Amino acid sequence: MLFRYDEESGLPVEVILVDLQIVFEGCPTFDLSYVLYASCRSDLRKAHLPSLLQLYVDTFNESCTKLRCPTLPNFSLETLSARFHRTLPQAFITASSLIPIMLKEEGKAVNLEEMDHSKDITELMETAMAHDGATGAYKERVVELVQEMYDLGVI
């Protein structure tokens, strides 16, 4: 994420998502669901998901206009929402994998650069995601994630 800050207050006034980790042509809803489920709380999604998706549609269409590039045919909140819902199983898997790593107690996180890279990748990931050092915040986030996915019919 790139932030632009107000010079006087020092507060962020704009944010842009940049994702160059895995480059492939695909539906933008994979990135949206990744960010919204791995990084945000359930109450934020419940209160603001339609407006966040509408902001994405508006910004995308405005960017296409500025760049004199045709937008996607029939690209609207309705079509984006339908595509977004189809990516929820992937969002669940991704968030389930990342939340344990992100919410480890201070000092308990695994330094990936210091891990024994001669080990099998499965063992390395199990070590990184181990639940020792999990905080109450971790347990709360996982429970709300599972409940939300159940309520949405994903699991």
C-alpha cells in the first residue's frame, strides 16, 4: 500500500494498493478479497463492503476515462459483487493462512530469512503458521472469519 499524507496534519489522505507479488492476468476480485479478508475485521466488511466495492468500480472507471482506455463491458457494482462473492473460498484460505502469521505475539513471529531452507516447504510453512504465541486477537479474528464464511454459505 502506498500512502499520501497531509503535509500539515501528517495524517494519511489517500491510499493506493500495489500488488506485484504474483503477477498474472485475472479477476481483480482476487486481490480485493485478499485485502478485505486478510487485513480487515468482519465488522468493517459488514458495515462498508458495498461502499468499498462501489468505490473500486468508480475509481476503476475514472482511471479508464483518464487513460482513454475502454472500461470493462457492463462493469458495475452488481457484476463486481457477483465476482467478489465467487472469490470468497480463496479469500477464506488466504486469510486463514495469513492471520496466524500476522497476529503472533511480539517476539514469537518466525523470521522467514532465518529459517532452515533445506527443509521441505510444507514443514517451513507449518512452522511459520504454528499457533504457539497466538494472541486473543488471533482467536477472535479466526472465529469471526469462520462465522462470516458460514453465514455467507462459503463453508
